[in-house]
Amino acid sequence: MNITDAQLQVDFRTDQFHGLDLSTRPNERGYAYGSAAIPWRDEWHVPQDDWQREIEAYHDAQADWFSLCKAASLDPMNQASTNFCWSNATLGCLELIRLRSGVETVRLSPASVACPITNFRNRGGWGLNAIKRIASHGACPVNVWPANAISSKYDNNNSRQIAAQYRVEEWVELQPRNLTQLISALLRGLPVSVGYNWWRHQVIACDPLWINGKPAIRIRNSWGGWGDYGFGILQGSKMLPDDAVAPISGTLTGLAK
């Protein structure tokens, strides 16, 4: 796998957006989502001795999200000046998994998930906030509620009825800072919404990588103009998330299958 220096040199400034709030996380050292997501199961682990071989096979098959998104011209989400990275990353996971499933791409509005939670204030949150709202109320397409519109005028009976057609109830939670679970999830094709305390930010963990004899991950960010088509690379301790949740499927419960 050839990773260029340019791909490794991306901007991880922590002063651009402050969109992650883990202050209300019930248990930072273990599973914290309760009934909202099932815990990762040990039988889903990919043995570490197999990682290099499995990662190389993953990329040889061009199964990676980087290739799929470019081929489909699926632009990254752009949170603009909002602090809704936690909603962008979580909905972005749904877009990716539906892309691989070959079903219709529906661009969903992060603001439609975040605003009812934050009382229409531009505030941070974390994965649990987003998935509970998506499971119970769904998310509006951007033609009903613009992606970054922090306005209560979009919260009405019509938008609520439409959002109910775009619910996803099946989620799996990974333990904080658990590399085995994270690499295993990515090798199994699950994009993971990951939150980082050091960055105060939430992004999508997309692809497992093998660089200089060690695992790394490719992420997709929601900052406009960042990285390569929204993608960048994390290595070492910086790739270990403090919060991680993934959709088990991209099935929208309110739509005909």
C-alpha cells in the first residue's frame, strides 16, 4: 500500500471547531450506550496476527471507502460553522454503508438531528446523542431541512413525518481506545463514528491501513476543503477513539425494503 507524504500531512488543528462534548458520558472507561447500541462481541475480532494480510487484501479488492466515495463522487459532509461534528460523523457512516449496499444515496441533514437535542443552539454532543435521535425520530433529507440550518422553522409536523421515514435502529458500540475492536470493525466493512478528546472532534473511521509495519486508520472529516476528498490518516495513540459507535446496517426502518 503506497501512502504519500502529502496524505499524512493534514491539518489537525483543535481551534477550528469544538464540536465534541463527552462531559456527560456515563462511563469513559467502558461501554456507555446502554440499550441504544449493542456492545461489540469478542467473536467479531479479527486476530492481530492476520491484520497485515487482511488489510492488504481489503485494499487489493478496492473495497475501501476512499476508492468507493471517489468512484461515486460522494462528497464529504461539511459542517460549515456548526459544532455538529457528532451528528455529521454519525449520519456520514449511514451514507457510506448505504453506498456499499448499492441503495439510493439520500443526503440527510445533521442539523435535523442535532437541533432538537441542543434546543437549536450551536453546541457539541457525542455519538449517543445522535444515534438515540436517529433511532427514535430519524433524520430529514437536506431538501426538507438544510444540512446546517439551525432554525426551528424547519421543525414542524411535515418534517417530523418525513424524518420518521429515515430511522436506523441497529448500532454497535466499541469500547473506548480499543484498537482491536476498531480495526476489526473496519475490516468487516463498518464505518465507525469516532470521537477524540485530544481533537475535541468527531469524524468517521473508514479504512484500516498498514503503514511501516503498524496499523493505522483513514478517517473522513466534515470540514470543507480538508484532506484528500475529506480523507486523512491517523496513526499511533491519536487514532484510538474515546467514543465509537457504528451502524450495523444502513436499513432505513421507515422505508420499503
